[in-house]
Amino acid sequence: MIKVRILPPPGWKAKKLDERYWLELPDGATLADALAAIKMPKLVAKAFFVSINGALARPGDELLDGDSVAFFPIVTGG
């Protein structure tokens, strides 16, 4: 088993995460598996860039123990 930290998009309440946003997944789990575990609809996920440890990620990317997954809006202002 691996544990990954998932920092969900604002307003998203993922019930499977613990109080520090950690999620336990089986070895070999992918980003798509993590999104399914927190029940994030594909349409919602497509509205964000998703990163693993700060690098742009794709659904098939394998997660490793201790990885951090974050979401960033596709359109941002500044």
C-alpha cells in the first residue's frame, strides 16, 4: 500500500482523505485511480491542471508512496 497527499480543488470535499489530506491506495495505483477513489467526476477533473510533486501529470501516471497531487485552474488571472 502507498499513501499519497491529495490537495483537492477549492470547495471539493473528498470524504476518503484523512484530516491531513492523505489517501491510501494499492501499490501501482495511478492518478486516475486516485481521482476515482475521491469520486471526482471526469468533467470536474478536466477543468484543472493536475500535478504530481509539482510536475504536470496525466491520468495514467503511476503514484508512489509520499507523492503529492495538486489541482490548478486552467485559467488564472494575475
